[in-house]
Amino acid sequence: MQYLLVGTRKGAWIYTSAGQRRDWQVDGPHYLGSIINHFVLDPRDQKTMLMATTAGHLGPTILVSTDFGKHWVESTRPPAFPKVDDPDNARSVDHSFWLCPGHPDEPNVWWVGTSPPGVFRSEDGGMTWTSFAGWNENPMYDKWCPKEETPDGELLNQIVIASDDANHMYICTSSGGVFETTDRGENWSPLNKGVEANFMPNTYPEYGQDAHQIGVHPGNPNRLYQQNHCGIYRLDRPDDTWVRIGENMPEGIGDIGFSVVLHPDNEDMAWVFPMDGSDVWPRTSPGGKPAVYLTRDAGDSWRRQDKGFPKEQAWFTVKRQAFVGDTSQPLGLFLGTTSGEIWSSTDEGDNWQQIACHLPEIYSLNVVTVQ
């Protein structure tokens, strides 16, 4: 059974498919009217679901289900920054943005990234959360996370754990770029060499970039990809300098977007969904002609995949968490749009079909195959 979890601006939906990923049953809405920034099924136990939600006057919280979404309970202690006496230095969680299941060796551990940029950890399956001092109280916090007015708010928008080492983690922020720890978050260092920040006086600063999303390859954790506000990049460790592979994209399309999806069995294969990042940043499909772009050679070249998408007058885009891949053979791809559509491909992007429409603006997708 394949589960596709959908988080939107106004609620959550659960789609399931028992066959060839073409026929889908829908369950929902759940929490209609609530903002669901991220909705995740734990791949470790294959039954626990967490939602990062904001519900009107009730504010931000985390919701937990251990029976595939039939029943939900609220975290008894949601993510919250420590209280301080100085009101000028007080921080409060506006919303939780990214949910990350812990390493497979830590079955009850979860991580969450928030706005303003914060890291919080749960050791009891998401019921209680603790502020993570290694980041939240870091002496460099104010420099790494300057207060800025951005469309989605200041974000710690991704947490990634290396598959081979629970101590090795990466985070992405909208105001500082990518940061890395090798001691499970006690100490952090910027990882932004080679990444442009064309909105800064120094266009290649140590930190200050806007990292939209990274992908760490599960089979080779030394291979990383990044979709940045200023292009698409690749990093091969132990090197610490990113290479802008997005310059190989077609000139009329460019390399601006929100998400990057990696093939779990081939470190040279990755997909992106470009958006129009020119002039006033309309954040739409370039020219109103949506397409996914695939590389099979680690970014040296890119191939357009648009069969099944509208040929014109389709002005949607895809947000950070709303483009995902599964682990089937051949690989399945799923993307959710700002216009409330879900598109899927069961042949690694060669053909696309719409499996849902008329939903609210889609914020996140998560796909897991349950045995």
C-alpha cells in the first residue's frame, strides 16, 4: 500500500493506492481550515503520522496519529523557545515548518524546524519537544538568522540526517544558508562556499544565502544537491565548495526553484521543477508551460519532461516540500501545485497525469510505501 500525505493551506488529505499508483482512494479533509505546513508518515514504524499545523486562534502545534490518521492527539508540549527576561530577545514559534524523523537507530526521535529559525527535538514520538540549545542558543545565532521580511517568514526550512551517521546533520535556512554538524547538533558550521547570494553586497559570503532545499543521497551521503534562491548546486564531499550545475539548464528556463528530488539508487539522477525567478519573481511556471527537468549525469546536462502537463496557460509552481519521489521500480514522482493539483509519474518523469485537483494550495507531500 502506498500512502501519499497532502498538507495544504486549509487542511490535510491522505491518498492511498494498492495497485499501480494510478487509482487512488482519498481520505479527508483532516483539520479543514488549518494550515498544514508539513505532513509526514514515519518510514521507521510505517504507521505514525505527524502534522505541523497552525489552527487559527489556537496557534502552532504538532499533531500525532499512531493509526494511519484515524485518531489524532496534540503534542502535550509543542516546540517553544525558552523564556527570557529581556523582551527584546524573546522569541516565540510562529509556526513549525519541517518535520524530520530521526535516524533509524533512534526510533522515537523526531526533529522539527520552525519560524523563526529554531531546532527542536522529541524523544517520545512527537508528544513533547525540547529546544535544541546547540542551534537555538548558539553564539552566532543572531548573525546566522538575521530578522528579515520574507514571503514565508524567516525559516529553518529543512533538517536532514546523513544515512550513515546519526551525528551528521544538515539544516537549511532562508537567511543563513546551509549549516552542518558532525556531533548531533552541539556545534554547527556554515556550508555555503561557492553558493551565490546576489542580493548581498558580498555575493559569496560565508553565510547569508537562501537555501531552499538540499538532498543528501541515501546511498552515498557524500553526494549533495541544493536548490537555492540563486541556482542549483552539487557538492561532493570531502570537498566543501558547491558547484553551480544549474548553469547547464536551458537559458530561457533558468535554475530557480524550490525543491530537488534524488533517485535513491542513482546518485547522478535528480529532478527539479523550475519557476520564473526573473524581475519581480512571479513564482510561476516559466512562460506558463510547466515541466520537470531531469539530470542523469549529476547536473552536466538536463532534459525537459513535460508530457501530460498543460502546454500553455498553466501558471502554478511547486513549493519546497511539495515535490517527492518514492522507492518503487521504476521510481514514482509526485508534485503538488500552488493551484491545488497533484501530478504523478510512474515512469521517472517521462509521463505525467493529474491524480487530484481543486484542493487548497499545496504546501507539502510525503510518500511512503507500507509493506
